[in-house]
Amino acid sequence: MTSILRAVFAAALALGIGMSAQGQTAETPPGPAYVTTYLEFAPSSVANATTALKTYRDASRRESGATTVDIYQEAGHPHRLILREIWQDRAAYDRHAMASSTAQLRTAVKPIHFGDLYVSVHIAYWTSPVKPSGANDAFVISHIDVGGMNVPRLKELLDALGPASVNDAGLVRYEVLDEVPAHPNHFRFFEQWSSEAAWAAHHASAHARRFRDSVTPILGTPYDQRLYRLVN
């Protein structure tokens, strides 16, 4: 995140700019929109769900403003999936949210999905340079949230973790995402490593351990970190 954007968000928080009754704020930050959709099905419905998600993915990738639309399946729990999307900006995503591809997906999974779809939209807080992908890459997606008063402390910890992780062996991509404007105290990590061993080595490193030890006392919910595979 640039220093200008950080200053804007800090000013907004200081002025007490909050959510309206509809859950929206007056200002939507510029830049790409990172969208994460969590899905969960009965094991017997996974095949049908995956077919519907692939149809959605392929149609969405052809829409204007689409940068990334991928499907991930949780390791050890194949009935849990994630849609990861990056759109050119929030306006592009808002148009997509009204597109036929989105409506068709909701119709297709409604009878088999456990409850309504959980969708969260983020901006980039910090991202690493992206390196070439490999066939055996491991993907890790985490959710972190803290009370509003602890956001400045969390950002201090994130500002140290990101740059310290850039040169870790096997790092392909590391994104720290902030759920602004809806929940600026909610963050998600998207990590891509060349192998599960590289991911495990990173989390055993001094800087990763320091982050976990420091963030645990201020968490609002348990640290939620899960391993995924890319669905082709």
C-alpha cells in the first residue's frame, strides 16, 4: 500500500467514517479489487459444484476488467473451495457482480451449498514481487482480524513481516489484503510457495514466528490458515 493511501485510510478512521445501513461507505478505495469467496458443500456434491465453478471461472475470465479468476480446493477437505478473483478496480467487480455469470453460479450452487455464499472484497495492503509458478506450488490462504483499536499494531507487524519474507526460499507470491471499506480490521493472506516444504520453512523462520507470537494476543478470532491446491 502506498503512503498516500495509508494516509487517506488513517484520516478516514480518525474522522469516524463508518458503514451505512447497507454496509457500504461513502468512499471506495482505488486500485484492484481482490475478491475471496468461501464455499462449502456436502462431499457428495463436490463434482457438481466444481463443474459449476469452472463454468463461472471460464465465463468470468472473458469479462472486461478481469485479471485473475481461479478456484482452490482445501487440502484434506475437498468439499471446501475458494474462488479467488482480482478485478481491475471496484467498478469492474461491481459490474461483474451484476453479470449473468454471477447469477448463473448462484443459481447452480444454491441447492447444494451450505448457506449463502460468503464474499469479501479487499484492497492490497502489501504484495511481494511475483515469481514464476510451478506445477507443485502450494497455496495458503489465511484470515486475520483484530479489534479496531488494534489495527495500528497489526499494521506495524505486517509492515515487518512482508519485507522480511520476500527473500524466503521458495516464495512465489505473497499478498496481504485488507477488507476495506467494509471491514478494515479484517485481513487475508494469499501465499504461493514452490512446495509445502518451502511454506513450512517460512513459518518456522524467526520473522514468521515473531509475527505469530506478537499477533496472537490481539486477534479477534483464532488465526485461520489453510492449505489449498489449484483446480485446473
